[in-house]
Amino acid sequence: MFGLSTRLRALPLVALSLFMLSGDTEAAVRIVLSTMPAAPERFAAEELVKYLVAMGNPKPSVVLAPEEGDIYIGTLPGSLAAVRAQTMCGRLTGKDPDSFVLRSIGKRLVIYGNSPRANLFGTYYYLESLGARWYFPGAENEVVPQAAVKLETYDVTEIPSFRKRGICVFATTPGLAEQIDFAAKNRLNTIALHTEPSAPPFADAGYDVAVKAIGPRGLTIDIERHFFSKSFCPDDTATLEREKTNFRKYLSTLPSSMNEFFLWPADTALQTRCSVQDKDYSVSDIVLWFSNEIARTLREIRLQGRFPFLAYWSTTQPPKHVRPAPGVFLEWAPMWQSFAHAIDDASSATNREHRQNLERFLEIFKPEEAQVLGYWLDDTFFLWKNYAYNRLPYCPTALKGDLAYYHRLGIPAITSFGVMLGSDYFSTHASPTIFLYPRLLWNVKAEPREVMNEFCRSYFGSADACKIFDLLAEADQMVYVEQHKVRRELVNAPRYVQIVSRAVDLSLKLVAAQSAPTLRARAVRLVQEATTRFSQGRPQHNVGK
């Protein structure tokens, strides 16, 4: 029998071309959508085509049911028995709207979720199963290996740990569109828009800009901003009416579909001196009274409206007398916590006090309606000049501990400030918190160590990079932010300097070992990630790309 090469040489040139294009290549798969697919489902098909081609596969075609195909997004094969279809869909009954299943049926694959957005999330999960990764925003940070389409052996049900998973940004953040793309690929479902604290109440938060950037991904947009004044008093009826009028005016500019309004007092210590405080009313009592008044005003216009009491700065202690009106929920913003320890870590006196306050708050507010506004991704918080941090900390145990604690309390909604976390930051840093945060929000039981091992192998091309991050985590346990200040007592301690110097040396060796330009550039960012652990003024290592 002739070998393949012999047979190919015997073919005419035209026949040889046809043979190579069709005869011995794997046929392109057909992607099937429902007869009337929603925008996130159409986008899911586009993304699937894009990445399957990038992985080296023939370009798939996209058809609508009742046509048959190989990969079904948001719809089921028409030939699927009713009992089997009911069993598959039954896995999702009563579950979170972002839940989805991936199920192999013979040589077909079904991606089916509880919502169009869930179908998009399921599509990204499938691409991850083929090796795709999106650790940071930007196409240059994508990991897209050569991988063949796989249709068999899938039997996956994914249900997120938290209902709301978000990040709070400026609409002017450099690379906003890339950040939103990253959010969807990592199954965050909410983009909250913030404004400068000093901005006037009616300053544009960038809603239209965010809508355009979000495009067909189906993510939710919130407005989270300082809107009201710093002075509150039940005796001052004129100020209260003015605040209500301003609120009604602003409300009229926002979409009618929006029902949650995260509009806060001024970003400063609040002034509340008035007669009720003679009756032992605290700042939290008076601010909750004000929140109740605004919530009543809101529900005159939008019956399902919800308004937060922000536990932050002047209001970290629970109210003594006032209780929340219908529609008022707790938004917990633990700015003063220790970021080197989980909030339920008994070894931290600061976090122990925060935990006690939160649990007292949840005796007043319903946990299932509460939301956490964290600082894990808040570059402005960690880049303030009095910190000299210049990057996000890497404390994976503390991050997972925080989120696991909130999950145990039954709090379903988590967001984090990240207002200026843009393309300029990602071009010089490789901070793992960026991707660990969404990964743990989706699955709070995920093990950061496993995620990091995979990250180092696929992103840096070397599992040895994990040794560098282990050193950085140890350093960040020694010099960290707590009570709004950096605890820098040990920044010049021999042990701290030794740890960071070792991390820098290992990262420099990683740079030298990389010949591929992409991997080398990533390793250079890891050097930057390490050198920022030194105090300001310390000589930096000179590294060229």
C-alpha cells in the first residue's frame, strides 16, 4: 500500500488543493442558535467562531434552529427526547440567572443557561476548557493555544457563588472597553460607574459611554457615586427638601429600568449636629433616617426602587434607634480593614472590630439584601502617595477569606472599587488579584494556589513564577494597608528586604530565560511587580524589554 505522501504526489495540482482543503481536514462545526437569539447569544456565537479559528480550527458556520448542528447555544437539539431535555433544564430550575450547563449528547454539545447572559458565560467556559485564558484586560494578555474542537464528555453544571459580581470604575478609565470585555469573559455581571468625589451632583457618570462599551454582552450597569451633601439633620427641613428635589431631578435622567441607586453622602466626615443627638442618636442613626426619606421619595416614582445605607467612614457603627424603611438595604464598605488578613481572621484586632460591626448591622438589615463594596481592586486606594505602594497587594488567602466569610453570612452581592484600573496599569503590572477576584466570586471554593499554578504555566510559560508570587505574598503580609495607612514598620527589616530582593532576582532570571517576545514582556512586568515592594527612593533594577 502506498503511503500518504506517495498518493499526494500522484494527484494533479488542482486535485491536490481540493484534497488539502476538504478531504483530509476536519470539517468545520455548525453552531446552532434559537430562532430568535438575544444579543448576548449572537455575540456568544461570534466569540466562539473567533476563538475556535484562532485555535487553528476551520471557521464554524452559524445557523438558527430548527436546523441541526454540532454546538447548541441557548437552545436544544430538536431531536432531543422531551424527558432528557427536561432533566437537563431541571438542573437550572430555581438557580441563579447566570447559571448554565454544558452537556454532551452523542457528538453534539449543548451550552444552555438560565438567561442569554448565562449562555455567553457558558460559551467562555467552553473556550476555557480548550485552554483559553483571560487573566488581564487587553488582547495582548490573552492565552489562546492551538486546540481542536471538543464535543464529547461534557457534563458540567455551573452555579455562581454570588448573585452580583461587579467592579466600580470611571467611564473615563483608559481601556474601559477592554476592561468590560475582560469582565464578561471572567463572568462578572455588573459594571458600576463612579465619579470624582468632588464632582457636582449632576456630573455625567458616563452611562451612555458604558452602554456602548458593554455592547451585546448583557452586563448590568449601576451608578455608584457621592451625590448628597455632608450635613444631615431632621430639624433642617429645607435642606431635606432640596436634597429630595435634586434626587428627583437626577432620577429623571436615568433609565426607567434601573431600580437600585447607589447615591451616597459626601466623601468626608459627616456633620450631623442637631437636637435629636441629645437623645443619643448617632451619626449612623441620622444618616439612616436620611436614607429612609430618600427611599420613600424613590418609591413614589419607582415602586420597586432600592436605596442603600452606606456603612463607611462616619457610619461604620450600627444605628442605635432608627431602623431601615422598606427598600433600604446595607452597603458595607470596610475601608479601614487590614488587607493582609481576612476579615474573619481573629489575629487582626482591626478586622475583628469590623466583623463585629458587620454582624451587628446584619441584625438590623437583611443579609440577603446586603451588598459589599470592597477595595481589593482599588488602585487609587493603594496608590495614594502616603502608601508608596504603587500596585495592588497580593494576599490570596485574605482575599478568599473575605469572600468566603461574606458568602457564609448569606450576602449575595459583591463589588470592588477599581476606578482607575486601566490599560496603563496593565502595561506595567501583573497583579494576580485582578483575575483571582472574579474567579473566587464565581466559585468561592476555588483554590488560589491551583489557579496560580495554572496562571504561571500558561501566562509566563514557567511554573517557577509561582515561587516569585509566594515571596511577594509573604512580603505583603509584612508591609500592608490597615486603618487607611500602610504599616511600613518592617519595610527596611532585613527579612523583608531579603524576600523582595529574592523575588526581584528570580523575576530577572525569568526575563533572561525567555526568548519569545510576548513571554519576555510579561516577565518584565513581573519584575515591576516585585520592585514596587521596595520603599520609595530605593534604587530600582534596570530591566530592558
